[in-house]
Amino acid sequence: MLILTRRAGENVVIGDDIVVSIVEVRGDSVRIGIQAPRSVSVHREEVWRELQRANEAAAGADDDAVAALGAELSRLARRERP
Amino acid sequence: MTVMTGAEMRLHFIEPLPGFDNEDYVLAPIDEQGLLHSLRSIEGPAVRFVLAAATAFFPQYRPELADALAEPLGSDEVELLVILTVGSGLQDATANLRAPVAIARSTSRAVQVIIDDDQLSMHEPLLNQ
């Protein structure tokens, strides 16, 4: 890991086409701007990790569960249209 | 072996769903109205999601999608589905509104997008809002 010191208004260049700008430093928070090609996805780490967990929790639907959902949905639809 | 019906379609994810390596899935409607869909990995059929048509369940849901989406998906006509986490059934199912799946049927491409709005939940109750 490279550790370096930057001031507000200064940038870091990563490779040919990624620029990280330090926009503002206030107290213990730093606002940064990131310019990157569309093929590079940029996310807050905690959101990314939460999404991985949410996807993993959602991934195990089996045939029985899917059939039960279909049946439950048609029961609900019938109830709403008496 | 799943029999392909006309309503089923293959989807290629231009980026894998976070947490998974699989990129190619079959999207199949669960009900006739197309409210719920099954999304099953072709490479690993045990990986299977249940998705819901976003606006059918959440009429107010209009997330701001990056304009950049049309180009990688190859189409302006993008449909939003949300991934459900299903416990014992629809009554306790939750929807991931923070990271919907955008699909372009005309190009069979899809991507899961993270909306930059921390008011949106990854576990929003599907019913009883």
C-alpha cells in the first residue's frame, strides 16, 4: 500500500485514466472526487460489502420456494379482485 | 433440465452480481403478469434469485439511474427489477431497492446498479408498505 499526503485541491493519478481528487478536508472527513472510465466501478466499501451479503442471502431460491411464491401471488391477486 | 418457453430469456450481466462470478443467467417469469421472475445462473443452477417488477410493488420508486447505463446495456429501454430475499413467503419477503437490476430485453444485457441514495434499503418489506 502506498501512503501519501495530499492537500485539498490536489490529485492522485492511478494508471492512465483514473484521477482521484481531494475536494475538501473538514475535521475527520474528506471529500474526494473520482474520475474513472465507465468500465471501472467505484463504490463505497461498506455499501459494496453489504450488497455482496444481500445477494448471497437472496441467491438460494429452490424450485419449491419459487412454486410457493407463484401460488401465493395468485392467491393475493384473487383476494384483491373479489 | 429446464424447458425453454417463449417467455424465458437469457441475460448476460456485463458485470457479475457482487458476491458471485456468474455472468450468464436465464430470466423466467413466475406468474402470468410478470410481477415475479426467477433468475437462474446457467453456470451454477443452484444460484437462483427471485426478482420483482420494481414499479408494480413500489409505485413511488423512481431511482435516478446514471445516464451512463444506456451505452453499456446497448439500449435506452431499460426495465428495473429488484432482488428479493424470501423467508417463508411473500409476506416476509424484502426487496433490495438500493441495488436494482437493470435489464435491456432488446440486447439481453443486464447489470446490478448501486443507487447513490442511502435512504434506499437493501431489505425493504415487499408488502404492507
